[in-house]
Amino acid sequence: MVAGLSLNTVTVKEKWGLADCIEGCARHAIPGISPWRDVLQAMGVTAAARHIRDAGLTVTGLCRGGMFPAPDAAGRAAALDDNRRAIDEAHRLGAACLVMVCGGLPPGSRDLPGARAMVRDGLAAILPEALAAGVTLALEPLHPMTCADRSVLSTIAQALDLCDDLGPGLGVALDCYHVWWDPEVAAQIERAGKSGAGTRIAAFHACDWLVPTTDLVFDRGMPGDGVIDIAGLRAMVDAAGYAGFTEVELLSRRWWAEDPDHVLATILARHKAS
Ligand code: ZN
């Protein structure tokens, strides 16, 4: 069975706004969409929610919340306020989850355990609002190459430990690009499925690791062009009880330069072949 497919809007961000993405998904019969907050806010949340609903699309996630660590209390409070706005936006969109990119070290800091504590404290602070809004906070472990500037949360095990620690309302967003290398990937995906409250897996993001990779942020590969066993990872999350969409999320200067209709047609063809 081919799982449902979703388009993460960053995939075509250089040429399409959110309205174009919604129409593009409808035109290509892609049933899911996952907006980033910049294009969402550019369109307006109310208008976007209505257009997405009218197009019959499922919102598989909103990208993104997080970025908790900051050098001082005022910075950390500002981050919490921004996360509260993100929770409200996810709620108004009916998003399946709010994807959390938790943040790196505060500028100038060498205190990695301290930054991890800020992430935990930040999540604990906003969790009541997320629960009240019915929005799952999907912790996305990022490849450790991003530990300094984007995410001190690097592994599925770390994310699941936070889920266990903080309780209901949290899940994990598994992005092939970020987790494929992890020697524990199979065991931790299995662990994610064994939560008493059902699977912890709230999202599954697909793109590929190119060899050679020429840029650590903007050279992600189209599924099928690299070395990640995406179908194998998808089978693992299926076995762990995740029945949701496969969301294609490409940050790629190569694909940003292409005609977005060609990008969507390629994504669809690769998805059907997987
Ligand atoms: Zn992702």
C-alpha cells in the first residue's frame, strides 16, 4: 500500500506561496500539505485554513515551533510567546501536529547540557496550552551536525525520553534525513510504537541523503536519489503503528530552481514507485 503523500511547502518555497501550494496539491492529487509559518502568515491563517479545507487537503503538520534556548530570560520568554502563537496557528489549521525544531546553543555558549535543559523547560512551559488546544507537539530530532545552531535534540532516543518525562501531548516527528544514520533507529522506532497511549510517531518526513552532499542545509535529495532506505524506514514506522502521511520535505537549491509542477510530479512518481 502506498501511504498518503503530503507536500511540505518549503520544498517549493522559492517559487510558490501557500495559495500556489494548495492549488498545486489539488492539481496533482497530493492529499496532504504541511505549511511553514512564514508562508502561512503571508496568506493569513483564516484564509489559509479555509482554502485548505475547500481543497480537501489534510494538514499533516505546521513547521515549526521550538527554538527555546536563549542567552537570557527575556529571550526565553519571547520564544515561549512565539510557540504559543504557533500552537494557536496549528489549532486553527487543524494540523496533525506542530513540528518542534528545538534550538541549538545560545550565542556564545558552550553549555550543551544547559541548552538541553532550556529545551525541556520550554516544552514543559507550553505543554498545557498545547494540550488545551489539542495540538500534538512533535519533537523532531535533527542530525547532530545541527547541534550548535538548530537542535540540541539529536536522536529519537532523546526525543522519546522527553516524551516519557513530560507526558501526554508530545510525540516525535521522524525525518529520514535526520535519523537514518542512527544505529538505534530500528529499536527506537519500535520503542516509539510501544507507548501506552498508542504510537508516539506524529509525523514522517522523507527526503534523501546525497553523496556527495555539497551543503549541510540546502542539498537534500529527492527520494530515490540518495542512500537512505526510505521504504525501509516507512515499513518500520508502519509496524510501530503510524498510519499517517509521508511528508516530502526538500530543502534543496537544485530543486528550488525547477518548475514546481515538475517537482510535484517527480515527488508523486517517486512516491508511487516506493
Ligand atoms: Zn523534517
